[in-house]
Amino acid sequence: MTLPRSLQARFALSVGLVLTVLWLLAATVTGLIVRGELDEVFDSALQETAERILPLAVTEIVGRDEDEVTQRLAPIRAHDEFFTYVIRDPEGQILLQSHAADPAAFPDYDGQGFRQTATHRLYSDAVLSGTVRITVAEPLAHRAAVARSIRMSLVLPLLVMLPLALGGIVLAVRVSLTPLRRFRARLDARSARDLSPVPAADLPAEIAPLAATLNGLLARLRDAFEAERSFAANAAHELRTPLAGAIAQAQRLGLETTEAATQTRAAEIEATLKRLTRLSERLMQLARAEGGRLRMDNSADLRPVARLVVEDLARTVAPGRIALTLPETEVLSDIDPDAFAILCRNLIENALRHGAEATPVEVTLTADGHLIVANDGPVVPPETLTRLTARFERAQASTEGSGLGLAIVAAIADRIGSEVLLESPRAGESTGFRASVRLPTDRPKPSTRAR
């Protein structure tokens, strides 16, 4: 037999089975005790019946005119006679008997006391020096019927009370395990990146050490992740100043020398240092996405942030290559504006870097918080598409970039309870690439401001 996986079901089943067995055992023992007491009561009734009938029978027999005549007493009214009797002389001649008595059921008289046959319980006694002998019989079936009636009286209440008791046990166990269910609900409700301690003050003493161990493990994991994020952020931040100085030196070297080979080498060094600078910036963004608080207490309109990011990229990176579409109404969301800016910038830069230069990158923010960035270009194979959100993964090995852009976007989306949807080719097209993220938003409010 396989036990249920639920602790509540196990407790209820175990207690219910124990209670049922104990109750049936108690009913059985009670039935046996009652049967013994019942036998004593019926034996006493047999003896008392014999002692009451015998003096009356002697008076009746002694006053007869005729001897050796069997007299059968007629009933006053029809009824079931459970106690039957016969009165005999020393030769076994029946002198008097009850109306329902069957002489075949009465064995020969063998002295005063109780006897039992296969069908009857008997009591015999005698008076007048043994010349008048009485035997009273009771069918064993009568006693068995009374015993069955008593057992049914004991068992029938069980059929009603036992389900009620089991229901009470289930309810009591459920109420007792309420703190444990609340603890489970708290664990289920939190995201995979929420490593804060789980409240466990109301847990029973048997479960509290487990919760304390779990919270201790969460604290160690949180410290380890925080150390990793701090290292990445601090390392990237500390690299900014020496990288900026090295870039300036490379540029100065290129300006001061007249040798073409040296100028080429200086340009290569400058390009490498700039790539390293961009990588450090991406690492800081990744640390921000994985470690910072990305949901705020208040909601803000995302349209100005999207417009600012697009204008900055259009001015510094790709003039005239970005087409922005914003709704007329506010797009209110509790996502941190900086996090949204990082998400938006990385999606657009990825599209600019890998998309066709002849067609613009389409950036769309819908009223329900759906950010969509699409570009024309070669179709990305499905096996590559599934790996693009991994760190340092590039669609083409020859393409410039850190391989962290979409990983940063995926980290932010995961922290806000969403996901990045990548499609290639675009819907309704045979080429291109489309990335979209659904942002947490409030109900849009009417606005008269122009885009």
C-alpha cells in the first residue's frame, strides 16, 4: 500500500485507522462482556422461573384426582414462549408441561443444576424428596438473537459516529497544519530570485528547525550571489578610469607618430580598449539587472524613457535608423525607469548591430506595456535562437559585441516576472528578427499629451 504524499492526508489516515481499530476493539470487548453478563442474567431467570413454578406445580399435581396424566397448560393469549418447562415424576413420566414445550428437547433428569444441549440451556430442580422434578429450558437461539441485537446496538452508532469522528480528525489535522500550509504558500509565492528569509514564527516546534535551516541556506546563497554581483560591478567600475586613460594614450600615440604602422597599431589598441569599455559597461548593467530592485512602489510613464533612449542612440550611434512608435495614452508601470532604459537600449543596440543597415529598426511600445523591437536581416536558425539569451552568446561569431545584450534583457525580464520572446523571421515576413517583452503595467489612463 502506498501512503499518500500529503502530510495532512497521512496524519488523518493514520489517526483515523487507529481510532477505527480501537473503536472496533472496544465494541468487541464490550460485546463479549455484555454476552457474559447476559448469560448470567438468563441463567438467573431460568433458576428463578423454576423456583416460582415448582411450588405451584406441586399444589396442582397433589390435588389431582387422576395420577399419571400429562397436563399441558393452555396459554391465556397467543405469545412466543422463550422459557418452556416440564415437570416429571421419578420414572420420567411428564406430569405437567408448558404449552410450547417439546419433550424431545428435555434430556433425562440428572440432578439439580444447569445443563446445556446443542439447542437449549436448561435448569433442573426437585422437591418432595425428588418425586416432583422440574426442568426449565431456554433456546440458545433466543440468547443469540438478544446478543446480536445488543451488538447491533453497539455497532450501529459507530456507523454514524465513526464518519463524524473521521471528519473531525481531518478538520483538526487541517487546522493544526495551517501554519505549515502558510509557510508553503509563502515559498510558492516568491520568485526564484527572492532569497529573503521566509517568515516562520508561527510554525510548530517540530518544523521550526527545518524553516531555520532553509532560511540559513537562503542567507548563504544571498551572500554568495551578492558577493558575485558586487565583484562584477566593482571590477567593471574600477576598469573605467584606467581604460579611459589607456584610450587617451592610444589616441595621443596615433596623433604624435608619423609612421603608418604605428598609427594602425594605435588604432587597433584604441578599438580593443573601447570594446573592453563596452564590456565593462555591460557587466555593470548585468550586475544591476541581477542584484538591484527592479520594481518600484509607484508607477511611472515609460514613454519619456523610451523616447530618451531612442533619441540618444539616434544621435550618437545610428542617425535616422530608428523608427519609434508610442501610444497616445500613458504606459504606467512600476518597473524601475533605469532598468527599463537598460532593457530598451540593449534591444535596440542588438537590432542596430545585427540588422540590415538599409532598413530602419522598428521600436514599438504599446498601451498595454508590450515593448517590441524588430529589424530586417538574415533569418536566425531556430537552434541559435534558443541560445541567444545565454551570456556571451552571439548569432554570428564575426559580429562585434559582448554577447551580453540579450542576456541582460532576459535577466531584467525574469526579475519583473516576464520573459523575452525572440522570433525569426518576423511575423508576416520572410526575413528579419523580432524581440519583445511584456512589461508590468497599470490600467492605461487617458492622456491629451502628444507623442
